[in-house]
Amino acid sequence: MIENRPLANFLSHLTLVIGVIVIGLPLYLTFIASTHTAEAIVQNVPMPLLPGDNFWESYRLAIFGGETRTGGTLPAAGSMLLVSLITALVISIGKIAISLLSAFAVVYFRFPLRGLVFWMIFITLMLPVEVRILPTYKVVSDLGMLNTYAGLTIPLIASATATFLFRQFFLTVPDELVEAARIDGAGPMRFFKDVLLPLSTTSIAALFVIQFIYGWNQYLWPLLMTTSEDMYPVVMGIRRMLQTSDAATEWNAVMATAMLAMIPPALVVILMQRWFVKGLVDTEK
């Protein structure tokens, strides 16, 4: 029997409304600022709370770049969005592919020091990115991968977390499936492709969402890796738009770029929400 508690329901809904306001208000202000001119944003105190008539100009300037009214030059966010999209897709797909194969090898293959190999992979979780970033940069630089997609993505593909999650899932797969596949004459890769991959669909979807957002929001590694504007991701581009020279900052274009930068990860979360939640909470594997 479900008890009706009006006070508890009111408090829970009030908490949710406050949370939505706290999260949504900055997004709303960002969108409003992207529809006004830079002069209106700076000169009007407080900032306007209703949309302005500079929407198309702000987003055109953000996407294609060019000269501003104050004499400055903005980079094109369109190319930076493409760099971020390619980087996020390669990182997320690469992490999932390598983690699936490594977890499959650790669980289903018998080789010496198998447990030690797994714990060597797992112990890398204790090493933050800042600890290994300089030697990683040295290796990438020596291989001539600066200002390339390979340099932006390959050092970030390996994932001990995803390997651990897939290993734990593979351990829950009944041994009867392995024996049945072996009786049917299926080899290791056939068992992996026809049995394990279909069973791992929800886990793959959940990890894809997490890793896509991780790759999209990369800032520190691209900051070291890239010196060419053609390889700047959008997160770095927003920082570059904050002019430090004599030219005034085009806040409307900055806010428009910030709104554009939020669209791809938001779409991934919205479109894959059902799979994401199912992959995290579903216990019937």
C-alpha cells in the first residue's frame, strides 16, 4: 500500500524544481546572451532576460568566424565542432573496442599470469592523467603525431574502467553458453561476436554515452597536443574567443559557441537515454 504524504510530495517536488532552476538558469542566460549584441550584454546592467534580435548574426559569426564589429577576428567554431566530434567518436568507439577485447581475453583465455595482467591494467586507475601526461606527450611527439587526430585520440583510448566493467559482466555469463558454443563448433571470435556482443549491448551503450562526453570535453590533452588552429577542439575554441588583446570580447559569439558545444553531447544523452539507464541498472544479463 502506497501512503499519500502531501508534505513529503511537496518537498520532493520543490527540491526538483529548485534543482531544475539552478541547472537551467545558466543555460537560459547563455542562450539569451547569444541572441543579443556584445554591446547590449556589456552595457546593459542587468543583462536582458528576453531574447534579442541578433540571433542569426551571433550564430553565423560563431560557426563561420570572421571579423567582428570591434575589429577583432574570431575562429570558426564549425571546424572546431567537427574536430571535437571526430575526437569524441574515435575515443569512445576505440575505448569500447579495446576494452571488450581485453576483458574477453582476461576472462576466457588461460595464459600464465592472467590475474597479474588484469591487476596491472586495473592499477592504472590510480594514476591520474597529470602523472603520465608528460611521458605520454614525449612519446607522441617523438612519433610525430602532434597536431593529428591520432595524437589526440590514441593516448586516450585505453580504459581500465571499461575493461573492469566488461570483465565483471563477462563473469556473469553462464558457463552453459560457453559449452554450447564449443559443442556447436564456434571458435573464440565466433563466440565473442555472436554471443557476448549481443549480450553486452546495453553496457556498450551506457559506456558509449560516458566516453563520448569524456572525449568531447577534453581540454588539457588537446591544449598540449595542438598548436595549429585547424586541430583545436571546440572547448579550446571557446577559451580562444575570450580575447586578451585590445579587441573587446564578442560575448554573443562566445555564448553562441557554448550553446553549439552543448548540442552534440546533449543529443547523445537524449537519444540513448533508455539504453544508458538500462545499461546502468539492468541486473538481468
